[in-house]
Amino acid sequence: MDEQDIWDTLDRHIKSIFTRDAKTYRETTSDELSLYEWWVTPHRQDGLDFHLFMIENGWAGTAGAWRYDLLEPRLQVYGDAAIASYTLMISRAGENGITHETHNESRVLIKRNGRWEIVHVHKSPAWPAPYQPAS
């Protein structure tokens, strides 16, 4: 088992979203994708259409300089299935200087036809309940 292959797939996947690389996004993501993105809707989304729409239309996170870091990354591998969990920190340079955003993520990958692909994503806020951050 080469855990580095899993981390490399995850890296390509995350970068493909921010660089608007739909080809790599498709290569690293299952057509059966399910995901929860708490800031979009409190409901599960299925398939690639949602993210492909965002990638192809330049959603707000893709402009300017950016980088990502995985804080406290953990990988659990069970044969041809793996769970990567971490806090995702996105840093952006813009007109107002550098900003940082964080949220917690779990991504489930499976190995199919000799390659790893993301099949499920779950995101949650990186602050304590309630749902909305304190103002």
C-alpha cells in the first residue's frame, strides 16, 4: 500500500478545483460522488454537475493567488478504501491583504481500475456550534 498515492490524488483533486481544471477534477472524482457542503445547502448533493458548474464558471475562490494547507491530516486505509480527514486552510492574497478560511473535511476514496478517486466529501465548520459563527 502506498499512502503517498492517496495523498497525491487528493492534492491533484483539490488543486483542480482552485485552478479550474475540469479534466483533472473528473480524473480524480467518481461519477458517483456524494457530498455535504454546509455553507451551500444543508442537504446532500450527488454527482459532479455542481462542482463542474463552479469550476467552469470561475467561482469566487479561483481568482488571484491562493494556497492550501491540510492541518492535522489523518489517513485511514482499509484495502481499496481510504478516509482522509483534516482541517483545510485556504489562504488567499487579494486587495485586502492575505485572508485565511478553514473548515473540517473528510474525503472518502476508493481504488478502482488501479487508481484512487474521491467518492464522498463531508465538510463542516471549523468553529463550535451553533451553525452560524459568532458575530
